[in-house]
Amino acid sequence: MTAERVRLAALLAIAGLVAGGCADGPYPRPDERPPRESRPAAEAVVTATPQGLRLRGAPWWPAGFNAPQLATNWSVNFGCGAQTDLDGYFGALPANSMTRFNLFQALSINKRTGAMDFSAADAVFAAAEKYGQIVLPVLSPQDGGCADEQFKQRQWYVKGWSTLNPVHGRSVMSFRDWIERAVDRWKSIPVIAGWELVGEPEPSNCTGNHCDLPARTCPPDAAAVLRKFMDDAGAIVRELDPQRLIYAGFAGGGQCGTQGDEFRKVSASPGIDVVEYHDYLRDSLPGDQFNGLGVRLRQAAELGKPLLVAEIGEEAGSCGSLEDRRAHLDAKFVAQRAAGTAGALIWAFVPDPRPDQCTFDVGTDDPLWSLAAERTTVG
């Protein structure tokens, strides 16, 4: 959800400068390779079939939440929103749901020393495992929000992802090295549903210093560039954690590199097991005949891969009641499951919802919690 992340990142950057911008400490050497953790990979509890996802061998349709702020710890990192009570969150989740969260490199770096500090992310996995909750970590955002604050353009997908762009407290290794470090460190966690490389990837180019949608152009080789990236980056994950699924991260609505039939061509990558669609429209089956959810479901079926609606949200608060939002999303869940989706993750849980504003916020007492419980099924 790019716009929300950008707004949030701007606020956090200011707060981070106040909290840790003047701190002293050693900066890691740019050429320092990440050491291997040498931990065995856990057996995959989530697998994929052309008909959908399976949990421990049983057919599974997960409903759940995006919770991007889980690894925020203001005593350690620059964060991504407010801190979350991890026991409170995971302990309240319905059984067999799924949580998608940010596992960005910046959230594993100490904002004062500039050194790697995995304590905040380790705490997320420990809490998820404690309560037996399935999690889907996202390793990097397209727009750079809550990460290195750099929008990923075409050249990043060509070779920039293998090059270090140091940013104090946010980036101390290339994305290639971060994939290796993250997957190798946490592959032994049994409740991981798989890995998502980039949230909403698109190899577009920006005009000058502006990267908002009207300022972007889409190069003619965008699909080929994105396909090669998914092939190569996915191969790194496969080597380290061969049983776990890799999720595409696509928004699915006709973004650069995945427009029309390009979506199918890129999704055919051996580095993708589960394709994605992100839905913020009011129609039960959103989109048009070129880039709509119905088209994406057909393309996924042709590839024999399940499609997860990894983000689905509707604004509420000052612009509508929480109960009405629940009813609308319930209707979408039912219709989209009947059409062939493999699950739906609500955008987004936050520990500090703003009921007096029009937002996608989902707090701890939101009726969407009961919706996630009702619509999640196993068997």
C-alpha cells in the first residue's frame, strides 16, 4: 500500500533523526559479506497446489492481516509505525490465519551504531512460533518506505539489487546479501509460510527526482527485467530454503512489468510459487478485462499456481462505519473465494488506529478480527 507507507515513512524519518541521528558508533565495512548462520531449514508447513494452499497437508484458505509494524522497536531501529505488543497481537489471532509483515533490512539495523541488530525481528518470529501463527515476511518494499527510502527503478532490478547503497541505520549490505542473510537466519522457523522478495515490484523509471505515479515511465523491457530478477533472486532463496514457497508480491492491477499477459509471463518464473493480487476497489471482482482479478485468476490457473489476495482493504472511520466495512469485505471474501482465490489478508493491522480519520487502520477491537476467524478454513 504505497501511498500509506510513503506518508508514514516521512514522519518516521523525522522521528528517527531526533532519536538516533546524533549517535556515534562504528559503521560496518561496505565489503563485509554476511556470515552464514548454518541453521537447518525447517520442514515447510505451507505448500501450494494448483487448487490452492495447504497447511500441514490439508486444504487451507487463510484469512488474516497485513501487520507491517511488527518489527518496529524504537530502542533499536528507525521502525515502521508504532510498536506492537507482540504477545497481544499473536495471542489474539484466530487459529490458522496468516500474517504478512515487513522484514526489511532497515528493521534489523541498530539506528545508533549502524550495525546489524536482529533482536526486533527475532522477537516477531519468537512470538509467532510461541502462538503457532503462520507468518509471511516481505524482504523489501518497492517504494523504499520504512527501508532505505529509495524507489526501485529499472536499473535496480537489473543490477542494483546486487550492489550496496549504504544508508546509516537503514542499509549495510546489498539486497542480494540481505536475501541470503535473512533466509539463512530464519529458515529454521517452522511457522514461516514462505518468502516474499519485494512488495509490489515494478521496474519503472522516474522522471527527475519524482517517482509518484504520473512521473513514472515504463521501459519496453520491463517484463523481461522483472522476470530475470525473479528467476535470479528466487534461485538464492531456493538454494537456502528449498521447500518453502516464494510469493510474487505483485499488485496485479497493470503495473509496469506485469501489464496484461506480462503478468503470466513473469509469474511463470521458477522463482515464484504463489502469485498475488492487491485489492482496494469496491467491486467483488475488481479490475477490467486486461488487468482485473478475473484475468489474474485465469492466468494463475494456466500456470498451475495459486493466487493469494495478499492485500485487501477498505477505508473506514470518519468515512464509514467499521461494521459496514466488515460487511463489504465479507462479501468480497466470499465472492473471491468462489472465483478461485487462495486466501485474503486484510490491510492493515495497526496498534494505534485513528477512528476519527478515514483510513485502512484495523485496531485490536475491529470487527474484522471476527471476519478473519470466520473465513479461515482448514480441511
